[in-house]
Amino acid sequence: MDMQLILNLYRQLFLIRSVEQKIAKVYPSDVIKSPVHLSIGQEAISVGICDVLRREDIVFGTYRGHALYIAKGGNLNSMMAELYGKVDGCCRGKGGSMHLLDSSVNMMVTSAIVATSIPQAVGYAMSLKYSASDKVVVCFFGDGATNEGAFYESINFASLKKLPILFVCENNDYAIHSSVQSRSAQTELYKIAEANKIESYVIKDNDVFKIRSLAKNLIDEIRSGEGPRFLEVYTYRYLEHVGPNEDWDMNYRPSSEKDPWKQQDQVEVLGSKIPTDLKISIENDVKHEISSAFEFAENSLFPNQSELEKHIYG
């Protein structure tokens, strides 16, 4: 396998994992001014897919959006300033962790409301079709979003109009504390899209190379005008739904459930494929980048009162 690809993917995986571990560490100090939904354990999906996207391709995400923001190339200084509620944040301190965007890399704003980004992504894809663009929209959402009406309306419309969009369901099995089995009659979620005549696929592990390879094929098909595609990827979050802690004591899932996912943890798997000196160099570079981003956030100013009257639309 191409070592440069392994190095690139590992750097992204390690960067996302390390940023979120640092967020979890500092969160109890209250310097971060919004709730955080960490994607520790789920990084491979965003990394694998964004690696085959062009800068001009558009992504929509969810409130668990740190991994997507970073994988698409979002500015880390701006992300951390946003989490700190500072004026140099990507939303000028008004959005927090759940509302991230970086228009320079076509990372559209994430939302705290489940499934709301799905019809927005479909609308963007509709505009691309009208303009005869070869850009692609990729819409990331969790398994919980598949229980919302907006999801069904969106996949029906995208299929009907043959829109240039890839739907990506990050299936970590839980909508907060409710498993897929307890809330969905059809537990094979990709089959919902199949029923709407969208070519659909499922990957039942976190393998970043499988995700990347399949995503590349699907995006190429979409770009060539073949209409929407749907990809469901099984994954697992290691921490609680919202916050920096573990939650095994809540008894909605057993701690043993994480064991097979930890054994195939993609940060560890890819790290084991890299010569030690290169691995250390990458990790030191990433640690420096993260340290600089947190320092930038700490030194940034809070918005002044006049910001309350800016960027308001009715």
C-alpha cells in the first residue's frame, strides 16, 4: 500500500483524535463555552471520505462535527476560538461546537437539530444540478436522523431528481441512549435508501481504506451524473453522547461492547504501519499545531456587545 497515503490518513486521524482528547481534558475548566459532542472512535468516516473530495466539493454535517470540519480542511485556530466563544471563531463565537463552518473549504454549517442538514444538503445539490456543475455534495448524519421525516422526504426528492449527492449515515447504533433495534423496524438503514431507488452500500467496520475506496467510486459515479448514492458505515463512539466522559455506568450499553471496536481502532492500526521515526515526527507536528490552536483561542477576545446586532436575518 502507498506509504504516502498511509501517512496522510494517519496524520488526519491522529489530529482529530488528539484535538478531541485535548477538548475533553480542558472541558471541565469551563473555558469551552458550549456543549461538545465528541467523535472519538468515529474519525475514520470523515477522514476516508474527505480524502477523496475536491476542495470545491460541499459537505454538510451534524453537531458531532469536529472530525468533519478538520477532515475537510477547516481552520483549526478558528474552530478552537469558536469553542471558546471568541470573536476569531469561525462563527465569531456565536455558534460554538455544534455550529461549525469554513466556507473557504466548503464546509457548510453544522446544526444542533437532528436531520436539519439533510434537506439543506439536498437543496444545495439541486442548485448544482441546475448550474450543470460537476461538484458533489456529501451529507453526513447519524443513525438517529433516519427516524426523522425530513430524512425520508430528502432521499425521495434526491432520487426523483437524480441529484449529485452522497448520503453518509454514521451508524454508531445509538440516538443518545436508544439503540437502532429499539426504534427502527428496518435496522439495515441503507435499505431505506434502496427502497427509494438509490444505489446503496454498507461497510460494517471502521476500516478507513475501505471507506476511502468505496467513497471514491461512489463520488466518481455521482460526479459523472449518475444520481445520488447512499453509504451506511457502522462505527462506535467511545465517550458519552454529549460531554467529555465515559458513560458505562448509565447501563444503556455494556462496556464490553467497545472491545471489538478498540481492537480495530484506526488510529492504532495505521500508526502500526508507519516507521517509528516518521510516526514520531507526524505526532510532534500535530501536537504543535494543536498547542498553537488552543493558544490562539485563549488569546482571542470575546465578542463585544455590538456583535448581538450583526449577522441577524429575518
